[in-house]
Amino acid sequence: NAGVTQTPKFRVLKTGQSMTLLCAQDMNHEYMYWYRQDPGMGLRLIHYSVGEGTTAKGEVPDGYNVSRLKKQNFLLGLESAAPSQTSVYFCASSHGQGVTGELFFGEGSRLTVL
Amino acid sequence: KNEVEQSPQNLTAQEGEFITINCSYSVGISALHWLQQHPGGGIVSLFMLSSGKKKHGRLIATINIQEKHSSLHITASHPRDSAVYICAGGNQFYFGTGTSLTVIP
């Protein structure tokens, strides 16, 4: 069982370059999330989606865009990367929220912006 | 201001010790999550609870909704329990900064 798969696992970018992180889940989950994890800080929500075709901003959305054209995929885009976006990015999915909201995480994508 | 606060931040224990990690939250939640992250590794869900207590093997999680507090207990700790433990709550998932646990043989 694949669960939640993130690609790529590692990427190095130069300031100003663009890239897209792909998150794919095979559990038919409605909810999908993108987080970033930085040293000394908890996971912070960037954007999330409550279903196909929907997206919403989280705590730290600036500099990122997302799309959920298919239920199983949630894409995170950086249009013009900045060194402050150097981080480890995690995608997660859940069936619902609250008591039906068990989170399933991808393995993470380490992004370095020079 | 952190909506979810964990303590302690770091914890070192001898193998076999009983361990407690605490989580306090200020947001309204319908469920609280405990997660585990091994060094360099991904994140896995340990517990999701909305009341009372849950037990999986040597791990026990409790929650007091009125006091907005949850605890994660590890009985008979083992070096393989060394990891970062994270609590999270709220529909948009507010996360604590994690408790780094090291269990020494």
C-alpha cells in the first residue's frame, strides 16, 4: 500500500526559480494538507483542501500556490523560490476532521533554496 | 503564542523507565493527535482521541477536555522509542513543537 507519496524527495533551487511538489494519496481521502517543518518550530499549515477542486489558506500561505484538480493529488507550487522557503515539506491526508481525521503523512520533501 | 504547547522539549531516560509527555492546548478541538517522528524519517500517527484514554501496546494516551490537557505515557521504555513526539489539535491542525525523547540502553 502506497499511502501518501511525495515527489521529489530532495530538491535544490536557486532564488527565483519555480517548482512543484506533488502529493498523491491512494486512500480516497477528502482532506489533504501541505505543511512545512523548520528547526525549533512545529509543523505549520501552508494550504489545505477539503475536496477535489477546493483549496484554502493555512497559517503560512505566502509564496505558495496549490491545486487539487484530482481527488488523489494535491500540488504545492513555488512560483519564485526564496531562501526563506528552505524547509522540509510534508503532505498529509485524512478521511475527515475531528474523530475521523486520522492523519497519514508522506515521507517529506527536503527543499533547499540557494 | 502557540495554540499547542508541549513539555518537556527534550527528555532523556534509561531503558525501562516510565515516560510522560504533556500537551496543553488553547484551541477548541474535537480530537487530539499524537504523532511520532523518527530522526530523518516520516511522521506516523500514534493516537487520535477525543475523550478518556487509549492504549496501544506500551503507549497510553489520555485527554482531559475540561482542562485542555493530554498526556502520552510510555511504559517500559526502549531505545527504539527514541523519536520526536508531537501533539496536534484543531480542525486545521495546530502542532506542538515536539518532545525529543532519547532512551539510553
